[in-house]
Amino acid sequence: MFVLEAPQESGTAVPEHVSVRRPARLRLLRRVVPYLYLAPALVLLIVWTYRPLAQAFELSTLSWNLLPTSPMRSVGTANYERLLELPSFSASIWRTVLLIIGLLPFTVLLPLLIALASRRVSTRARTAYQAFAFAPFLVAPVAAAAVWRWLLHPGSGAVDRVLGTDRNWVYDAETAPWVIIVITGWHLLGFAMLVVWAGLAGISNDYDEAARVDGAGPRQIFRWITLPLLSPTLLFLVLTTFLLSPTLTFPLIDSMTQGGPAQSTTNIYYLLWDYAFHSFDAGLSAAAGVLLFLGFGVIAGVLVWISEKVAFHDD
């Protein structure tokens, strides 16, 4: 704080407002500066996140076929009512649940087991191993879909040759969902392994040494020390599975099965696109998107709350 003092040689007093205004301006400037730093991020957040959400909610109350020359007609909640009555919507939700359940072993269980086993590997070999395991996550889903279609080609594909079968894995309603799950899990496995490795690196070895001094075995150390301390990381992977599954499954489904056969791979993510760009029903697609956003928002909130509770309990 800067305060102007009256000169000693003059007998006149400096007006009181001169010593008050400048500190007030400085205090105001100090309060405004942090918001100036946050302003670009807030603007981008509003433009690219909240504004599209508001537009999607508005579109969900309209009837429009995506043609610029076609007028938009307000229908209120009719799109939501019609959506909840469609069998394809409820069936797609069930397929989405099965997709996420099928991905959890690839994103939680296998990464945990592999990360624990790799703790015995030397440091140099572990770094190369981590880079090799993370590589599939960097492959573009469309490129991976092309390679996997070649591997799964009936009769002449590498998979059929190894298994000695002649099955059409991609266009069989029984196997097509599992093909999408396995390829998506293959994408996410390396990323999940790195997350688990980072979580294990954050656990001090002092806990293990103290437990061994008290006579605890490897299983007891894992059950009562490693797993509780790693639980926030595992919950984060569960949440990531919910968030990344639409990003990776949509290009795979669109490139390999187009939602078939018999809509066996049409999950809620692909159904949104199908309503909008196959049926040209923008209002119905927006209504499904709003319900999906609200549903996954609740699930994400619950998982974050559980993660905070677990982390607080461990502390």
C-alpha cells in the first residue's frame, strides 16, 4: 500500500482523498487481475461447452429435419416422450451398459494385474515395456478398425487361421458386440496401465517395509495396504471408462458394423448419430443427447464423490 505523506518543508496538509484513492485502486486492481487470467479459459468454456449444451437443450424441444430451408417447430417435451417410448432407445441403453461392463476388465482388472507383475521388471525394461503397452492408445480408431477387419476376415483372417474356424466375427450378431469391446479394450489397456503405474509410484515403500516387519505377507500387503491406497486411481479408471468409451467405440462401429448386424452394436452413442443423420430427426437426437448428458453426469458425480470419500478415508 502506497500512502502519500505531506512534505516536511510545507505547512499545508495533503488532502485526505489523495491518500485514500490510490490504495483503493490498487486493491481493486489486485482483485481484478486473477479474473483477467481466467477470462480466456472462461470464454472458451462458455463458447465450446455451455453454449452448445444450451443449444442442444433448445433443439430437443423443436421438430427439425436439419434442412436450412425447413422451419423449426416447437413441440415442447414431445421429443422426450416419443424417445422414451421407442424400443431402440431402451435397447441401446442396455447395450451401452453391457459395453461398459465388458470394458471394465480391460481398464481396471488387467491393468492392475499387469502393473503389479511389472514391478519386478528392471527400470530400463519397464520404461520400454510401458511405451510398448501405451502404443495402441495412439493408433487412430479408424486405422485400427481397418486392420482388425483384415484380421477378422472370415476364413482367410489371422484370427480364423489361429482358431481353426470360419466364422464371420464382425457380421455375426452374437460376436459383433464382443469384437467392439475387445478392440476398444485393446485401445484403453495401455492408457489404464500407465495410470495404475503412476498410482503405484505414488505409494511409499515404507508401508510395505513396515508391514513386512510386522510379519505381513505379500497377499496381506496387497489386500490391506496397496489396494486401499490405490482405490482412488481405480475409481478414476472406472470414470474414464465411462467418458472414453463413446470416443473410441463410435468410429469403430461406424467403420466396421454401422450399428449392425440387427442393431447388435448400436449403443446410445451411435444411436444419437443415427437419429440425426440417418433419420434426420434433430430434435429426437438432441433429446437423447440431453438425457445421456444428465445420466452420465449423475454417474460421474457419484463416482467423484466416492473417490473423494475414499481418498479422505485413506488420509
